[in-house]
Amino acid sequence: MTDIRNEKWLWIKGGLFLVITVLSVTLLLLELSNAKQVLLLLVSVWACCRSYYFAFYVIEKYIDSNYRFAGLIYLPQYMARRWNGAVTASPMDSPSAPLSWYVFWPCMFAAFNL
């Protein structure tokens, strides 16, 4: 399967992610019983978003402009290589499927009994 490159479909995809986010957060907030749980949920979501932003934007734009991440599974691998002085080609240069397909999706299916 190829990447989506059509601008219209990319906007639709982004909008659908926003709809999923709003619906799931709304349902979670309805289930929470006190302000402390709501605050912890909001802080967790905010921190997760900032971590993702750091992993994919900050590192590429401000730390190493030659590196492209194929998924969060590659961040620890990249960091270890960088600290050992052995940063080479990006995982995106590899013709094989990203490791995240083999690690992330089975974990999601197991976690949610899909």
C-alpha cells in the first residue's frame, strides 16, 4: 500500500483523526468521576502529544536534519546510535516494512482484544 499524497485526502484523514479524538475524549470525560482524574487525563494527552512532536519534528528540524523516523519504535534505536556516534541512514531508506507494523499492531490487537 502506498502513502497518501493527495492533499484533499490528507486533510480528510487529519479531520477524521480529530473527530476520533474528540469523541474518545468526550466519552472518557463522561466516565471519569472527579476533577483529579480529568486533569491527569488531560496532562497525559498533552504530554503524549508533545513527545510525539519532539520525536518527529524537533529532532528532524533542530537536531539532525538528515534523519527521518519511520515510527516511534525507531526513536530509542536512533538515540542509542547517536549517543554511540554511529548514526547512519534513516529507517525510511529501508525497502522493508517498518518494524512498527510488526510490533505495534499485534500489541494493539492484544491490548484491546480485537
